[in-house]
Amino acid sequence: MILDLVRFRLNVITIQYLMKSATPRLSAPLASNMYSRVGRIIRGAALASCLMYAPAGWTEDAPAGARLANELSEAFEHVAETITPSVVTISTESKPKKGKAPKGKDPLKDFFGEDFFDKMAPTPQRGLGTGVIVDEQGHILTNNHVIGESDEVSVRINGDRTVKAKVVGTDPRTDLAVIKIKVKEALPKPAKLGDSEKLKIGEWVIAAGASFGLDNTITAGIVSAKGRALSGGAQYEDFIQTDAAINPGNSGGPLVNLRGEVVGINTAIVSKSGGYMGIGFAIPINMAKQVLDSLISNGKVTRGWLGVGIQNLTEDLAQSFNYSETEGALVGHVDPKGPAKKIGLQQGDIIVELGKSRIKNVNQLRNMVAAIKPGTSTDLTFIRNGKSETRSVTIGELPSQVVEAETKEEGSVEDLGMTVEEFDESSPRKPRTDRTKGLIITQIDPQGLAGDADLQVGDIIVSINGKDVSSIDDFRAATEKGDPKKGFRFVVESQGMERFAILRDSSGGEEE
């Protein structure tokens, strides 16, 4: 081992000598930059060698690399000691609904006994997850999917004490929940909440929780990415991606930086096996703080609302609007009672800025609007017909909405990989819409153009290439005039919201 280290040191000295001999031939800035870069590589190699060869107990007399490795180890130890007391294991139980025995004389009851149906009742559903104590009042932050619709929630503190918990509030849209415990003894010290905006890609983080039910499990990794969105839709997502091992049972646990500050709440993994495969996701603590404060103060989350249905721009959609970029959020629907309607925002406008922030995609805009306090005025910049406009909008409060999907009967006309059918007020199964008549999609060919454009059964066709469509004749006229190679721009109403879709035949005629 010593011989290997000596050889390594001689190689380092040789490289340094050769570099110093070569750098006079280079310009001073370039030579300095080169020497600095190679120097970092050498120091990294030295650290790797010391990690492999350094024996236990090397301290003051140890090489610099070994001391750095020891300092990093001590940092992990300090974080573990800091965060572990505030991490709790959460157990849930959902009581089954008792089935009712059939009325009248039942031969099964006569044969098996009076309590036959009670014995056949389903067993209680139990769950397991993690949470983190965030204040001295006993509030605990965790995932909504950990709590679910449980009848009982219990919390195990320090791996030994178990107490009942009260659900303060849940927020399915961010998958966050807050519960509260009361204990006679002093609570463990609450975790310190950090600032997830300052988190950098490549930064060390530690995930804490009850992996597979094992209390106080600590894993380490780095931040792989930020701003990830997994499901889209009505969810508010801005995930931190990490390669710190997150397994079942870790949900709701803290993601911590090397200063011992909580920067995220572990919530999801990407896995084909159900276990850790190198990709985990955490909700940024800055988003969690807003939900935490709202649930504690009001028992619900208050969010800003613009009153638009938005979608990301594909290259085809952008081209159809003569827009040269794909950054921004395309307005597919404007709520007639929303703030956007009051300032004259229209379907087909492309939102590119909110306040002083450039809008890159739908997820970013949705999260930004949600974080704005209702009643706040801010500038909104959008592109309409190739021209940029800026208007002041007063953000409203997001209303509670529940939308139910319905199954529609099959229709009668097939085109572009779909089947459509007319409806009016007298139709036996009129779709849930304010429209008195129209055209509804009743069948989709997954291999057709409609399937490729993500159209759905139940969508109502509003217009094709800017022409209103409310009958099969309108549909035929609009599609016969168009060219599938150039594409059709549809506007469809989906669950009460309008959006754009491009149906385009891209097969053949083009080289890749």
C-alpha cells in the first residue's frame, strides 16, 4: 500500500513538472486555466487513492486526501445525528366497511353459523411511511399518499414511543399532508427547514426515513436534477431528482443538505422492481412550506388562480401559430369568470412572461401562479398573432373543482383515426357541457392520427383549423379541405376545458 502511494506521488510530481515545462509556451490565461483544471483532476485522483488505501486512525499525519475523506464522513455523521431525532415513522390503518348479510333466510348462514359474514369481512388496510417534525407544537410534514383516507394514524418517535396523531390537513395536488401529535414528555427537536432555491445540481444530500419499515435509515447521494414534472395535469410538481436511495417506506421523509437543513420531502421513485434504481424524487421544501403554513392556518391550501387552461408547445403547434420557439404556455381555454378573461386573454395566446420571470413551460407557470397570493397584481406578457403584449392581471383564488369523466356511446362517422357523433339537447346521453349541440369523439384508434395527438373518448370537437365544428357536415368540410401532411389544428373541449391538438400525418416523404 505504501509503495502504491509513493508511486502515485512520484507520478503527480512528474505531471506537475511536465505541466510547468509546457505552460510557458501557452498564453498566461490559458496556461493558468489548464493548470487549474488538471490540478483538480490530480486532487480528485489523490482523494480516490487515499479512500482506497487509507487505514483507520489516520488523522493529523494522514495525507490531505484522507483528511478530506474523514471530514466528509464526519459531515454525514453530523447530519445523521442532527436529523434523526426529528424523523418519525408513520403507521396508518383503514378499517374495512362491513358487508351486509342478505335479507331473509340464507342457507350459508344456516350452514356456517350466524357470524359467517363477519368472518368473511375484509381485513384492515395498513400502511407505513415517514414524516418529519417541523415545529415545537408537534406538527409533522409527510406525504398525502402516506395518510390517504386512513381511519387511524400513529407515529413512532425515536424508534420506541408510539402515539396517536391527528390529521391537520391534506393536499393531494402536491401530495403533502400535515399531522400533529401531543406527548407528555418533551418533543424531539424540530428539523431546520432550508431553502430549496439555493440547492445546486451535484450537491450532496441525505435521505432519511423508514426504508422497508426499518427506522432511522440514512442514505446519501447528490442532486441529479431540479424542476422535474412526472404526471402533469392538475398536479403541482417541481421535483428535486436525486440518486440518494429512496425506497418504499421513505415517503414523507426529509431530504437534507450537509448543513442539516431539510431541502425536500421524499415522495416518489422510478422503478421497475418497486425498489431503488438510482432515481428518486423529493418535493422542494419551499413548496412544502407554503402548503404547511396554509394547512396549519386554514386547514386547506389557498392558491393563486389565473383562469386559463394551458398546454406546452410542440414544434407543430408552435409552427401553426407562426411562433419560432417552443418555450411558453399556450392558452387553450379561458374561464369566463377568471382573471385572464377580465384582461382580454384569448384562446391561442402564448404566455411568455409572468412578472419578471420568463415562462419556459406549463409546469413552471402553474407553480408560479399558485404561489402568488390571491389579490396580488402582476404583469403578464403574451404573444398574439406574432406580437408581444403586456397587461396587468390581478390573481384570483383557485376554486375547488371536481370533474367527473363519463363514458359515451359509439358514434357513426370515422375519419383521421376517430369516430365522432353529433349531440344536442335532446340526445339521450348528452355530454356534460354548456354547449347545446356539437360533435363528440366516441372512439379512438390508438394507431391513428387522433391517438398520436392524445385525443380522448369524450372530447368535444370545437373547431378545426379555426373553423367552428358542430356537425358531421362541418367535420367533413373542414377535413376534406385540409392536408393531413400539413396537419389539422383541432380545438377540443375536454372535461370542461378547451385545448389544442395537432393531427398530422408524418409518415413518408421526409428524411430524418
